[in-house]
Amino acid sequence: MKLNISCLQMDITFGDPQANFETANRMIMAACLSGTDIIVLPELWTTGYDLQNLPQLANIQEAISFLQEAAVMNDIHIIGGSVANQNGQDIYNSMPILAKDGQLIHTYSKLHLFKLMDEHLYLKDGHDTGLFSLEDRTFAGVICYDIRFPEWIRRHVVEGAEVLFVSAEWPLKRLDHWRALLIARAIENQCFIVACNRSGSDPNNQFAGHSMIIDPWGHVIAEADLGEQILQAEIDLDQVQQVRKTIPIFSDRKPDFY
């Protein structure tokens, strides 16, 4: 099964959802003109890291409605990056997954909050996995800091994920970590990694861009640069099982010892 993937490496406008909806719409339309099956957005793409104002800005339903319309209009699946998701007094950093018929099939809330950017002061951690199914295949979605926890990523792959979608706002000063961690996660899990980072800057950070699509051997199929860009590539899901048969790490695991 082959899929054309498009990562929307947006330059997110800090604290301005309307501007970010306009950017996302423009980039979705451009990606669909080139032909795509799945659109992937970056982390907190509606607001950026305007954490102090999230109680006023958080509106996941507005984002979901926007993505549902885009999915149906363009006949595409959407990995909805992440958006601020308010539930009572709590706000989560949540990734909505939408099928091409507009159905919301899963919402994953970021498990590992990044204290260096004060997430723990404004956000609550999630409790569910990022596993979901599209067209009878199993995928998973995680958010940014999650990739530093290989045991969390491995859980998703052991439970069937063939592609790991990563949405992020990863800083430029740790670009080398971004690349190394993503490639390592692909190699050790023998899965595709589709990682969509943001570009640009906010009042406190310069972001790395360099969205990446990596195959199960750890080969980088496509990589963006620093600027706003649509990164596109085709992946063949059948390659996952081919690689796992060649080096059978999953049958050779000894989880009783871990």
C-alpha cells in the first residue's frame, strides 16, 4: 500500500488563530494540487506557544471543524498536528486525527510535557496511546518531546503501528537531537517516521524546521530546510514487513528481561 504524504511546515503566528487558519488553508490547498493522501500539521499550529493565553485561545472544535471541511473537500486524511484542547479547567495539547470522510477517528493528548518550555505549568498530560487505524492499517501519532521516550514509541509499534506521525515545535538549537532521535526511532522500530516540525520563531524561540520522512531502514526519504515548506514524499507500507523479516528484532525481543 502506497501513500503520498504532505507535511505542512508552517511558520506559526504567535497567539493568532485566524492568521494560522489562513496559512493552513493556503498550504493544504497547495499540497492537494500536487496530489496527496495524508496531510500532517505541526504542534500547536493554531496558537503557537502562547501558553499564558490558552484559556482564551483554546478552541479544538473550531480546529476540528476546519480540518473536517478540508478532509471532505479534498478527499484526504489529516493528522491534525496538535491544538489546545480545554476540558473544564484543564487544557491538553491534543492531536486530532480525521479520515477523509471527515470522521474524527482519534484524539491523542501529549503524554510527556516539556518543562523547559513551561508546558507543565499550563497543560495537563494525556493518558491514552496515539494508536489509530486508517484504511485497515495501524498508525500512531505522538507529539514533540514524546520522541525522547523510546519505551513509549516502542509500545505503539508492538501494538501494530507501521507509521509514526510526529508533530512538533522543536527548537533550532537542538536540531541535531531532532534528526538523531527520529532516525533512531525509525531504525529501532523498523517503521516509517513522518515528522512535521514548524518553521519561524516566537518571542522566546527559533524553531528548527527540518520536517522529515524516514523509511524503516533509517534512510531519510525527504527533509525540509528551515523555512516554511510543504514536504512531500511517497511511502510504501509493504516495506515495513520486508525490513522486519530481514532483521527480525520483534521475534528476537526478550521483554521478560526489560
